[in-house]
Amino acid sequence: MARRHRIATVLSIVAATGLALTACAPATGDAAGTAASAGTTGSSFTYVIASDPSSTNPINASDRWGLTFSNIVYSPLARVEGDGKVVNELAESIEPAADGLSVTVTLKDGLKWSDGEPLTADDVVFTYTNKAIRENGNADLLYVGDKPITAEATDARTVVFHLPSVSAAAISNIATETYIIPKHVYGAVTDFSVTALDPAAVGSGPYRLTEYKRGEYLRFEPNPNYYGDAPNIKDLTLRIVSNADTVKTALQTGEVDASFVTPAQVEEFAGTDVTTYPYAEGRVAYLGVNAAKVPDVNVRKALFTSLDRAQIGDGAFLSPDYYAEAYSILPPSNPFATADVEKYDTDVDAAKKLLAGATPALTLGYSANDPAQQTEATLIQEQAAKAGITVELQAVDPNALTPEVQKGKDSQFDLFLGGYIMGNDPDAYSALFRTGASANYFSYSNPAVDALFDKGAAELDKNARTATYAELQQKIAEDAVFYPIADNKKILAVNKRITGVEDATPVPIYTLENFGKLKVQ
């Protein structure tokens, strides 16, 4: 959002939340029941998602389910797996130039779209050109400073990306996790800021969309022109259910085959036909402050100093088996992360001194259908009260949280809970913390931090980059707009009749790298 797994930026993934900033209509009606039943026979597979994708347009999708959709229907040039390994998809090779000013990508031979038309370098140029238009969304990482990276097709299979200046971050990220769309289908589209493309998805991924009923389900069939192995699962359904208890019951009865579950539910599946797979995403769950609404840094620091990170983590995620405490904008597993930052250890007396007799009243917004955020919010409210800070809780539909937070000083929320998965390269996090960046939900601005993002992105020496990003993490921590809570694991629950989960590869954001590698016993 990343790139460990791309740049899915969301308040609660999105992402996150994990990625929780998505729509959340419950599955209702006979059609949804039919879709669910189909997932229990033959080579069908039904996977529960928490809400509709906020966008099925891969140019701007940034929530968990929108990116999951993109990963099913479309393909990137390459992807980055959880361990940082780069795996080519549409690309046969990716070669950075020695001078750091260009990257040459050669496509695999014989690629086709799901409608049978050839996939060429022109499609790649078309995709990147439109993604680099800021008004379309998600353009930040296609810029070096204030200038865009450009793409040129030198023949039908070769694309050269030109950088306006040297950028270690761009060299690392440019060819990964951007999903390619067909020029022959969408060439006449003039506005890619929309949340759905018309006509519906034509892609190069393992599946193609056959039916989408909002609030109920999305159904897919194998793409006959997929460049990889043909999917084992012939009927893939994403069923939309927002209630965690309903999901648990559907898993136990075999009505559905898989879903994310909470740590509290894991023990309930012991001895049943459901197996759980906890895995790390490199996600940071956090409390965010709207600096435009809370401009006094002492109030922000007092709030953070009143909190107990360990108690919040244990309450939301139950056990260190399911989370690691986070201290900076980078998850602790990130190779550039440092714990040498202001951690705001719990000190109620110090918090009261910072307030100097003031008794702030702050409103905290969070996702109504996220049990972890409900617990986090309650504990934050209780802990802040000890220092004399009143925190009013407001649970909202996750679909409404991001737009409200984006209003800046006009937002009704002073505080908000969220989470993001941004990947291994620290430059991806500039989308969150650079002045005016697309996902800067904190209304945060520090010219020194902007300069450090510029310096770190251009630095080719890893040791020098590490030092730069350590300083950057320290400065953001000192400004107290972001209180990291945990790098929490996702827990995938799967019916035992489904095998091949390891082959399908659990990954950040998208759940599985390729649903088609699952098998039905």
C-alpha cells in the first residue's frame, strides 16, 4: 500500500483495516445463499470478505478487498512476497540501469488478456501513464520529488521506465505491484479516478469476474488465457459478511470455506474441521491524531504518555503470539525500522504536567465492525481519562471513516484508529507522512521530514539510507501525531477439505498470492 506487499494505504487494512476502510453491507437474500452453497461442492471455494471492495479499479484501489479483487483479476509486472523476494509475473526480466536513472522491463512472450487480445508494452505504458496522474489516486510512488516517472515502449515486449533523478526507492519499486490494464478496452476512458471500470474487469490474472452483486458476493471463473498454471479452483466466490459471529458460524457449519478470524476465535476452532493459519503482514495498527484539530503538541504528547501500549496490544490481540509491539512508523520486522525513538512510556503524572491543568475533550473515530478497534478504543478512553483527557468514542461504518478523516480541520474526529501495510521500502511511507501526500490522514507537515524522505529515496548506499530513515522515524515520533500500537498477525481460517494453502501462499493484503493453487479434497 508496499514494497513488501505494495502500498495499500488505508486507515484500517485498511488496510487496512486489517484494512478496514471498506464498505460493509451484510450478505442477504437468496442469491447470496446460492453463492455460499456453491462454495461447498466440487472444485468451488467460498471465501468471506468483510465488505464490498471500495474500488474495483486497479488504478486507484487501496483497500484490502479492492486490492484482493485486483490480484484475482489482474497481474503486475512483478510482486514482492512477504520475505522480500521479488517474483516476476508479466515480466520476464527487470533490469535497473547502472546509472540509477532507468529500469528496463521485458515482458514474457505470448501474453494475452482474458478476452484473447495480446498484452503488450503499450498496455504497460498506458497503465503507468494513467496511474501517474495524481487526480486518479495512488500516484505518489510514481514520482521522484515533484516529477513523474515516465514509461516508454521500445518494442512490443519492452518497456523502459525513465526516472527524473536517481531514486533507490523507485528502482526497487517501480515494476512491482501495479496492476496492468488493457489499453484496447479502456483507452477511451478519460477519468480513472472512478471506483469501477466500464466495461467490467478485463484482465490477465488467474480469474475473470462473472457476477458481482453488491453487498452479497463476487463470483469468478478461470481465465482461459492466464499465463500461469490453470487454477485448480473452478468456481471462486467472495461472499460479503461483516459480522464476525456470523462468519464463525458459517465456517463451523461448512457453509463457507475460509475467512479471517480474530485471535479470540482461534480456540473455538480446536477439534473442528477448521484449521487456522496465523501469518505476519508487516502491518502497523495505530492511533492517529488529526494535527489540524489538535495543534498543541503538548496535548498530543500528554495523550500518548497516558497510554499503555502493552495493555492495548494484549486487549486487542490477546497474546504476543499474535502481535509484536510497534514503536515507529515502520513495522518492527522492517529492515529499516528502529526502536530508538520516543516510545511515550506510560507516565500519567508526566501527562498531567504536559497538560498544565487543561482538560482536553477529543473525539475518536473507529471502524464499527472491527472487534480489535473496539477494544483499542475502549482502552484508550479509559487510560486517557486517568490523565484528565476525555475521549468520546464514535464507531462508524468503515466506508465512512476515511472520507471523514480526510476533511482535515473540518473533520468531526480529533483522533482515529487505523492500520496500514506499506512494504519494505521506507519511501512508500511518504504517502502517509509527507506534507500534502495522498494518504496523509494526520494533516501532518514537517519540512525536515519531507527533506529526509527526499534524501532517503535518492541515497543508493544502504547504510546511509538506514541512518536517514532512523532520523526520519525519530522526528515523526517527536511530533506526536502517530501512536504505533502493534504489528498484528492476520489469522486465516480454512475448512480442512481445502488443501494447498501453503502453495497458494498467504501474503499481506491479498490473503493468498494465488487462490487458484488451492485444492479441494
